[in-house]
Amino acid sequence: MSEKVLVTGGGGFIARWAIAELLQRGYEVRTTLRSPAKEELVRSAVARATDRAGELEFAHADLVRPEGWAAAVSGCDYVLHIASPLGADRSRDAETLITPAREGTLHVMRAAAAAGVKRVVVTSAANAASPSSYGLEGVTDETLWTDPDQPGIPAYRQSKTIAERAAWDFIEKQGSPTELTTVLPGAVFGPVLGADNSGSVQVISRLLTGAIPGTPRIGLEVVDVRDLVDLHLRAMTSPHAAGERFLGTGEFMWMSDIAKTLQDQLGPDAAKVPTRQLPDIAVRALALLSPDLRAIVPGLGRRNRHSTAKAQRVLGWSPRPGAETVVDCARDLLAQGLA
């Protein structure tokens, strides 16, 4: 009998690729959605990457409610907890992200432990292992924890840090044999399974459509969604991964580097990609009117990077070049009419 994996948040960008890869590797897979309304949408999206999409099971549970999680994890050997509230700090109230992230993680952890799940892999974020000050640069690893109480920390970064901390605190105190591993991604790009879950790839879409007049002086650690899913599965099965954090970042690229890569590789399809870099003062002025820009202002010119040496050494993980990822992402968006 094959092992069964629960993937939370099946409507998301990373989760759909995780579902497809697990099915392709012969696992039984169940995923959670808040309601049945999106089941066929998710199934058809996953079918773009595997011919086993018809075997996908669904369960219904909400991050902010305890109901449904026991049924969702029932009979599962592993859980990939990928679901998380998203946002670009549109709300001034950080609790709109923090509460569902923390409580959702605890609902999953409690249900998994009660069901005797072997291991839970929680998707955190590289920004949960970053210097609190945006003024510092350098290379950090999994031993560093972001201070979520530092003034000025963006709400999304707070939510990921607090949720991951909650998972580790639970495992430390609950005493069951269920193991925990966490994966901390960078900026996730790559091909998209479906038009309604573009998430972080909106950055590429906006460049292709010329929706922004120039590139802000922002740097991203570009990781391919397919490589990130591979890291999750290695973290799920490796006997050496239990009780460990693993950074899943990729190549550092300035937004101007990404734009130039698209122009060089896509030719006429990149005709609207901006060629000039926006001065920081212009970004700060525009941010007064744009919540999306407001969220990136603290990172202007910042070059903090993360080391993936641990994932490479312990799990044998190796991400592809950033340029390959952003070009594959752009070509897929264009092919689907999403940019």
C-alpha cells in the first residue's frame, strides 16, 4: 500500500505543484480547501502536470477553525502544511495575517499528532530567518530567527515567523512521536498551474505587461516552485530531516536583472518590460498611494542573502539558476494568456 500525504491549501501555487509531484511519484494525496466549490478547478490545474489528477482526494477545513482537520489528516502518513494567509500588508492590522497563520498551523499540528502522522513539513519563509534590521547585509542561515516584535517588521513576515515558532513550541511540549521539519522559501517563481493562483509570479506578470514604469531597487532570492517542492519531499522523507529547518532560497537577482533576463531571452514578448530603474525617492513617493509598493520600501537596496548549504549537504538539494526560473515562468504566463 502506498503512503498517503495531506497537502494543505490545495488552491495555492506551491501546493498544486506539490500535489502533482506527489501523485507522479506514486503517493496517495489528499488536499484541503475551504469549500467544495474549487475542487474541479484544482483537479484540472493539477492535471496540467500529471495524468493522475483523478486520484486526488479532497477535505474541507479552514485555517481559522478547528473543525475538519481531524478528518483531513485521518489515515495520512505525512502532512505538508503549505496553506497560509497571504497579503502585501494591505491591512494596518497585523493580526489579520498573524492569527490565521498561527492558529491554522496549530490546528494542523494538533490533528496530525492525534492521528499519529509520521512527520509534518511546515512551509515557513526565508524572512523568518533574517536580520530584523533592513539595514544589515550579509549571508544568514537557519540558526537565525527573525524577531517578530521588532518595530517595523511587515505583517506577512511576522505571521510566518510566529506560525513557525508555534509549530516548534507545540512539538517540544506535546511529546508524541510525530516529527516536524520546516522549509523556508525565498521568492517562488516558475510555471503556473491555473490562472487563479498566481501569487508571487504577479511580479513577472507586471513586468511583462508594463504595469510598472520601472524596476525598483529590490533584490529577490529566486527559487523555482518545482525545486521548492522537491525540497519539501526530501524534507518529508529523509531520516536526517526530522527536527530541522531548511532554507529553500535561490539565486539573488535584482529586479533590474530579472527585467534584463526577460528582455534578452523573450525578444518581442518582452517589449513592455521596463528598461529603467526607478529611483528610491520615486518608489517612496508612489508607495504613499500603493499598498503593494509600501510593503517593499523597507527592502530598497537591501542585499541580505541566505545560505542553502544545509539543504544541499543534508538533503542533496540543488536549485536551478534564477534566470531559467524567471524565463520559464514568463513563457508559461504568456502561453496561458496571463501576461
